[in-house]
Amino acid sequence: MIDGLALGETTPGPLIMVVTFVGFVGGYVKAVFGPDSLFLAGAVAAMLVTWFTFLPSFVFILMGGPFVETTHDDLKFTAPLTAITGAVVGVILNLALFFGYHVLWPKGFEGSFEWMSAIIAVGAAIALFRFKANIIHVIVGCALIGFAAKTLM
């Protein structure tokens, strides 16, 4: 599950795919339409999960968008939104630290440090920030290096 979540955090698309997959597995395993319709149960659950993943966003945007536009200069509305933005940044930082910990110390601090993962991460950071490399090229390159390192070691 952590691998799926990690993939889902890279871009919005995979996150929806992971949610849809989890919905499919839940419907399939629970056999909500009986033991003869496992695939149908999984497909319906996947569609429902995907629908209700997108529905709140559409409702908030379509109903709240015009209202938000009228509140740009009103401190009563902008202050809470600024606080929410800060909270979201904190959640993203927490998630980055969580993933960093689990990638660099997969067995906890008592286990060994993953030097290859650290080297790949530093190389990716240098490629992105110093050389302004294309992010897709960096992701593919890191994946290939990681696969080669795991296969050859």
C-alpha cells in the first residue's frame, strides 16, 4: 500500500488509479453481488470510489468558485484560507519526511541506511535544481538506476 501511495503522490493521476484499484479490490474481496459476480462487484466498487473521489472537488469548485472570487479583499475570508494553505504545506512536509524515513531506513533506525537511495535522491536533486533537467527524464533515469542497482546487487 505504501508503494501505491508513493506512486500516487508523484502526480494526481496515479493517486486516482490507486484509489480506484483499492475500491476494486474491496468490492471483489467482499463479493457484494455474490460469489459468481466477483469482477462485476469489483468494477462497480471501483466506479463508485472514483466517482466519489471527484464529486466533492467538482461541487466545491462549481458552487464555491464564484463566492471565493468576491472575497479577495476581505480579511475574514483570506486569513483562514492562508492558515489552511500553511496547514497543507505542513501536511506535505510531514508526508515527505515520512517517505524519506521509510526509503532511507526501511527497517527503522535500527536497520541499515540505504546509501543507494540517498545517492539517487541527491543526484536527482542536483539534476533538477542545478541543471534544470526535465522532471520526466529524471524520474525515468532514477527508476532505471534504482532497478539496475537492485538487480545487480
